[in-house]
Amino acid sequence: MQLQGKSSGSEMEVTWQDQQNINTFSRFNNRFHELEDEIKFAKEKCDNLEDAGNELILADEEMVRFQIGEVFAHVPKDEVETRIEEMKEATCKTLEKLEQEKESLISQMAELKKVLYAKFKDSINLEED
Amino acid sequence: AQMSSSSPSGSGGDDLSERRGIPAAKFIQDVETYLSQSGFDSNSALAFHQERLQQYKVVEMKLLAQQRDLQAKIPDIEKCLEVVATLEARKGTGEVELGCALILTACFKTFSLKDLISMLACEIEHVVSQNIVLASLEESTETSLRVSLLADFEVSEGIYSRACIEDTDSVCLWLGANVMLEYSCEEATALLKNNLENAKASLEVLVADLQFLRDQVTVTQVTIARIYNFDVHQRRVNQVTPTAIAAADA
């Protein structure tokens, strides 16, 4: 996001409200990128848990080595199944919440873009480079 | 550059003049007024604000590094909590198995496993958990003590070893600075939970600091652009060829 320094050279009035709008847009933009990373991470985790669950069904051993902390503990298969279910549910819920936040951010940013472009037209660039 | 607490004419509706050592960037209502009041000419004003921008960037790097550290620390603490919780959960079942196993070894010579179990089952009808243990003893061929937890841990890259973790009331926590302390499971859980809360709270404060800092960076960038624009405008008005002035990197 840039405020063009080189363009018309005309005196453009910038009010405190404008400054706050710009600041808010910047915050939203940063948060948006953070969210994208978090969503990617959560999706990956969800997929991994899904795969783990499927592997578990195929496995025929009674004791499964389940990672707790830094070690692999020997845990009975049923307990592992329960744990993986719980973890999957938690991760999916987190993922949903993150997606919702992203949606709301996108719409809020679109609103602000409208306001800022209306005031500054060419003197401001709010696109991703 | 020192933070001046002066010229109300230059300031906007700032909530804070500084936050935890980070000076706020004062919002300028009108560039012309600001320049005449501060005695700056365009070039020196630009230089001043550019320097401010650099200082902000330095602080931002520091805060980002701290944030990364905290974000790594939190999952670590959560993992430790999980391990302690698992050990504590195992404790209960271990005790019952221990009790039955002792009785078993005492009687091993005289009775077969099946007879012994039916004897015990008759006597201990109402204890549900022991019945479960007895059923599993029936299946297993071992009469030795059942250990609490078997775990494979990494000895070195790609090399794992097996550990038998017996029932225990205490765990050792690595406190840092080459110090490891033994705690009871309850104390350990309490300590770890406390650390986790503190880390999360610190992270929250840090994120707020970063947001504040980024706002100040944005304000400064906008100020630089406006001073530059004003200068260009002035030169045009005064019919002087504008010299190349370094514009802000936004």
C-alpha cells in the first residue's frame, strides 16, 4: 500500500479521519496475511489428522505409537482413535472460525477501499504488489 | 531524535503520545502550518521523518523476533502439559494392576492362572475396575508388573530407543539455565499452566505493541508523502525547477 509521493504534486488535504482509515486498512491487510498463513497451517493439520485416522483403520496392531510431546507413547488403538477424533474436531472448529474472520476482513477492506479511493483517487494505491 | 511534547497545532487526536517506549508519530493537520511553526524547511523535515521511519523499522524487527519466540514457546508448553496429563491419567490404572500382580506372584506355584483368577473374581465381585484388570490378565501371559507407559523417544537423528515409564508421582521440569527441578504432578501442571498463561498474555501485549507501531509507521509514511507533495507544489508555484528529492519508500 502506498501513498504516491510523485504524482500530481497537488496539495491533497489529509484529515485525521483519513489517516485513521489508512491505518485501519493497513491493520486489516496485515491481519489478512497472517490469517492466510494460519488457515494454511490449520488445513494441513486437519488433513494430517484425517490421514492418521484412515491409517489407523487399516492398521491391525493393538498398540499404536502415538506422539505425545516429543516421544511416541504406546497407546491402545481405541484410545488413539478417540484422541484423533477430538483433535480433528478441535482443528476443524478453529479452521471454521479463521475462515469466518477472513471473510469479514475481506468485506471490511472492500468498504474501506471504496472510501479511500473516493477521497484520494489516483494518489493512493491499495493493491497488493 | 527526541520526542518533542510540543506544538498542539501539529497534532491530531492521538490517544497516546507513546507506548512502552515507542514514541507516537504526531499527525499533522496542515503541512504548511507545521513547516512554518517547527522552523523546518521541506528537506530537513523530510530527513527528520525518514530517520524516524528507520527507527520504527528497527523496533519492529525486534518485536517481530520476540513474537516468533513466544509463538514457538507456547506449543512447547502445551506439549509438556499433555505429557504430564498423560502420565497422571495412567497412574490410576497402574496401581490396580500392581495390586493384582503381587497377589499373582505369591500364588504362582500352587495354582494355574485360570484357577487363581476365578478365585479372585469370586472374592472381589464388586470392584469393577479390578474385574477389567483380571480379564486382561487372563489374556496376557506375563505375570510381571505392568508398567505405566511405554514410549519411544529420539536418542539422535533417526535413532529411537524405548523407555518404560513406571508409575510416578513426580516429574522433572527443565527450567532453563541448566537447571532441572523435580515436581509432583499437580505442582508441575500448575506451574506449566501458569507459564502458559503468562506467555499468552505477553503475546497479546506484544501484538498490541506491534499494531501501535505499525500505525505510527503508516502515519510517518503519509506525512513524508505529504511534505514531499507540498514541496513540489510550492516549487511549482514559485516557478522553480524542482530538484530531485528522495521520495519515501512506502
